Amino acid sequence: MDVEHSRAYIDQLYSNDSQKCFQAVSELKFAVIGSVREKGSIIEQGVVVRLLQILRAPDLDVLLKTEVATVLNSLAKGLPEHASALVQAGILPVLWEQLDACTGGGGGGSSSSGGVYTQMLLCCLRSIYRHGCAPPPPAWDHKLLSTLIHHGYHPPSNQECVANILAHACKVPTTCEQQQQLVEAGGADLVACMLCSPVTRVQLPALHCLTAMCYNNERVSNVMATKSYGGKAVPDLLAGLMARDRPREMQLAAATALTFLHRAGALSADDPKIIYKTLQCLVRFCRRDREVWERVEAGNTLAYLTERSIHLQRTAAMTDHLILTMNDYLKDTTPSTPPPTPTPATHPISVSPISCRQYDNPSTWPELMLEAALKVYASLGANDEDIRQRVIKTDGLMNTIVASLSAASPPVQLAAVRCLHSLSRSVQTLRTTFQDHMVWRPLMTVLKTSTNEELVAVSSSTLCNLLLEFSPSKEHILDQGAVEFLCGLTRRPHPGLRLNAVWALMNMAFQAEHRVKMSILHHLGTDQIFRLLSDTDVHILMKTLGLLRNLLSTKAHIDQIMQNHGKEIMQAIILILEGEHCAEVKEQALCILANIADGDVAKAAIMSNEDVLKKLMNYMVIPNVKLQIAATFCISNLIWNVEEGAAERQNKLREMGVYKLLQNLMTTTDTGLFDKVKTALQQFH
């Protein structure tokens, strides 16, 4: 374009003459449409600020404003950096303000020209949100969100824009508060309406919006599942959109929406729409004759669908040779046809938390396929041992998993660790396959080198299983410095990491050699044990008590540990017994006392503490059988008559009234408690 001419019409934009201004905007429109270079040039010259001023001017004609909105829409359709520049220039507040004015009848909203202006405002918003460079609309303000939803009911062109704005602005992860705000503003009713639209361009983004609204939100999902339009409930509408005569991306999007409704608790695993429609649809899209993007999306969604339900896992495992189909993912990454062109109408809008990628780069396809397959295998083998063995016997899978643990791609690493974690629940696999492939070696490398918290969390959870007493990997892991690493992990702020670390140490301490136990106590330290026992997460507290219980086992170990750390350990137990804890926690503390009472020398730590003895007596009569059994068992160990000093201990406890309490307990109807009481009384005789 001629530079002088360009300068001239830009100058006219600032004219007070509305006709000259309109002519300048029209020339600007024709200049930027179809020209990426010209869009960038106009933005660099700062023209956007003037265009926004025109939109905000209350006395200017709606036709001029419509022309300006058209120019801004064209600029927003350019490169992502163009849309970002518009956002930085403050376009969003202006667009929302003008849209609200149109809704209220201002700006000529009631006229034909006003209707076109409204449409162009929505088109501009849609173009900006498609680039993903804008915050949720409009900071999730209820009034303006309601305004947007109001425009989603008519006409189809507006519906398409609103559906796309919501779909892109609601990309997962959406917070629970944002999901609830959408429902309160009328989003659930609008989505139900849009699902019945005859226009695919409206239905598809509506599906993605529904998916984002329901993700991991039981309350919203239950609301959505009860909504209906045209006499049909939303789940039934979704099932209809999975019909084979529907566009492929619509079938997948509907299956994803139903998957999220199920995972949020709105639909059960045995609901026909889940087990017979959704699962079957996803398995069908995993076939080798489908395109890469379809297979990846279907695989990821299928893994998420079946992750928690053993019923769905078993059904999926015997549907259409799924386990063998997943093996094809590891070998075949060439699509039968190219992926769809990434146009707004045909390319899938990926909003699922299980797959947020585009598929335009063929070099990424192998790792996308690999990740999806590993996720499916992880879900299928999560609970059923027979399925696990079928998965493990998949040709080349273990070699693939081991190699993937060292992959450069964090998502592939995470999928590999999840698969390993699922398979590690098999005793047979721990003893054979894992040892043959030395999976502990790359797993420890991941744990020590990764900065990805989620990856470390799943890896440490897997390590818990590899440290079980019967696992041949246990000694190798110890040699890799696992004690020091896990003790360090207990100090991390993430509760999941602390839990896994303590759990792994508990497994490590079970029937361990004395050197291992002393190493744990040395690296963990009594101060950290106290911190873990004061943790607000009851699961961490329980595993810490389990760790102490395993450390204090075997008479010789009990005596040596109590000799070095007896004072601190007794303080920790008293802390639990006196605290406001549930019965399960206090039972564990009493069991630790019972272990201490089994030591030859360690008994003195209890017998010399009348406060602890009185606590034991109190728990013997407390109306909770498990606590009574644990307390009685501890007493029985203290007075075991074949051990040195038993007579003195029996006399002291008899004087305190323990013998009488035991006699009173003989009337119990609980057989477990009766046996423990009978054994304790026999020691007195």
C-alpha cells in the first residue's frame, strides 16, 4: 500500500467529522483483511487505541462502530501476538462494555444495524479467545457473563460465537468457583440448548464447554446431568451425539463429556450410556484405521474413564482386542490420512486435562501415541491381576516402559511411571519381571533428578511397592541411597510426597536389618518424627506410626533403639494418646507400646512411667474393642511370666488394679478381646 495514502487515512481516523472517520475506517478494513503484515503494521502504529476510543464514544453512529468492530475482529484473527497486543491495549473491557450496552438497548442494539454490531462484538471476542491469550470472560463477572449467555440463544451466528468464547475461555483446568459461576449465570441451560442446535459449529464448542464445566466437579455435574432441553436429558443428548453418523470430533467430544460426568459421580459405571455407549465409542476410535489425533484423544479419554472402575476395566480389556490395539500404538504412528486442517470448524478444540495438544506437527505423533497407550495400560491393570498379567505379556512393553522412564518428554515419563505403578501391584511381577528389567534403576534416577512434582509423587508411590519385603529390588534400592533420599522427601511441603516417603520408609523398615533401621532413624531424626506425628494429614500420621511400629520389632532391635531413642519415642506415643485423634490412630500408638513391651530391656520405659500405665488401664475399659485389645496385648507382653523380672512387674500391675480389670473384661462377648484377656490372666497365674 502507498505509504502516503496509508498515512492519510490513518490521519482521518482522528477527524471530528464522522463521515471522514467512517471512510478512514472502511479503508483500514480493506487494508488489514487478508494481510498479516498490514495487521502487524497497524497495531505497531498504535491505531488500536483510537479504534477503542471510537467504540466508547456515546455520540457516534452504530454503523461506524460496527465498521470499527470489523477491523478489530480482522486484527484479532491474525497471529497470536496480534491478539495479545489487542488484549494489552485494553480491548476486552471495551468489548464487554459495548456488549452489555447492546443488551440493554443502548448503541442501537434494538435495530437491525445494532444487531450486526452485537454480532461483530461477539465475533471479535471469539477471535481473541481462540488464541488463548485472554483471561476467562470477563474476570467471571456475573453480570457480563449473564450478558454473554443471553446472546447465546439467538441467532445461530451469535450462538456460534458465544459457544466458542465459552469453550476456549473455559479450557480445563477451570476452578470450581468458575464452574459454579457458569452454572449460576445460566450456562448449564444454554449448553443444553446448544446441544440441540442443528449447527455443528455450535454443538461442538458447546460440548467442550460442558466438559470444562463438569471436570472434577460433582455439584456442577449433578446439575448438568439433570438438565434437559426439548424433552431430553443432557446425558441422553450426549449419547445421541455419539452416533456414528455424527462428525468424528463430535463423537469424541460427546464421549469425553460423558466420561467427565461419570468421573464426577453424576453417572455410574454401570449406566448403559457409560458402559455400552461411551466406552464402546472410545474403544472404536482406538482402532488402527483411525487418524492419529482420534486415536490419541480416544486413548487418553479411555484411560481416564476406566481409571477407577474395575467393572469398566474388565469390560474394556475384553472389548475389541483393546490390549493388542494399544500395542499397535507403540509400533504404528503413521496415520491413514493427514490430521484435519486446524480451522475453527473442523479441528478439535482440545480442552481435556488428559490431552491438551494440537496435532499439526507429525514429529510429535510417536510420543503422543506412546503416552496414550501407557495411560490405557496403567488404567486397565490398576486392579485386576489377570488383566495385569495380560498387559505385562504384551510384546516389548516392559522394554518400552523402561526406555520411557528416561524419555525427554515429561508427559511420556509420567505415563510410564503410572503404568509401572499399576503393574507394581502384582506380587508375581515384583518378584520376576521387574527384577529381570531392573526397573528400580531408571526409577531412582527419575526420583533424584526430576523437578516435576507430579512425576516425583507417582514415582515415590511406585517405590513403595518395590520396597515391600518380598521384592528383590529392595536391596538394590537401598544401595542407591534411598534412605537418605526418602527421609529428605518427608520434609517437602507437598503432602502427597510426604505420605509416599513415610509409606516407603515403613515398607523398608518391615523385617529389616538393624543397620537399615538405624540408618532411617539417623537420617530422619526424632525432630522430624515429631513433625510428622503432628501433621494435619491423618494418612501421614498413620504411616508414621506404622514406621515406628516396624522399627520397633524384634527384641534385640527394640532394646537397642529404645536405649538410644527411648525418651523421644515415649514422648511421641504420649503425644498421640493424649491428642484429639481417632480410634485408629490411637490403636496404632498402643500397638507400638505393645512392641516396646516385648523388648527385654525396653519394658522398663513403660513400667517406670505410671502415667503411661494408667493410660493403658483407661484404654482397657474404654468402649472400643480395638483399643481394649491393643491395651490388653501390651499388658500381656509386660507380664509375660517366662521373662526375667516378670514377678515384680505382675505385682506392681496387680497393685494398680490391672488384674481386677482383666477379670472384669472376661465377661466380654468379643472373642478377640476375650482371648487376649484370657492370655494375660494366665500370665498372672
